[in-house]
Amino acid sequence: MVPSLEMRPMDLSCWTKDRTTIQRMKSGIGKCQKNFLIFDLEKKIDEGKQKERANKKKRREEMGTT
């Protein structure tokens, strides 16, 4: 359980950063740059999900050994 608590603050900071980029996109940046930001945002979200999956797997293994 501890790893998930450590993950959360980082995830939240990531989301707040992403929200500001979304606000910037809405306020009308060039379309090319907008698409790049969306791609970057999706990449960050995917990385977060992968980290979470790895942590869940690690936790399961730890629970299995104890």
C-alpha cells in the first residue's frame, strides 16, 4: 500500500501540469503545436499507468512471498 501513496502526489502534480497545458491549448495555440502537446500529454499518462502497473505487480509479488 505504501508505494501507491508515494505515487499519488507525483500523479497529481502531473495532472495539474497537464491541465495547464490543456488551458493553453484552449486559449488557441497553433494547431501543430497543439497536437504535439496532446501527444506529449498522452505519453505522460501512459508512463504513469505503466509505473502503476509495475508497482501493483511488485506489491503482489511481495504479498506472495510473505
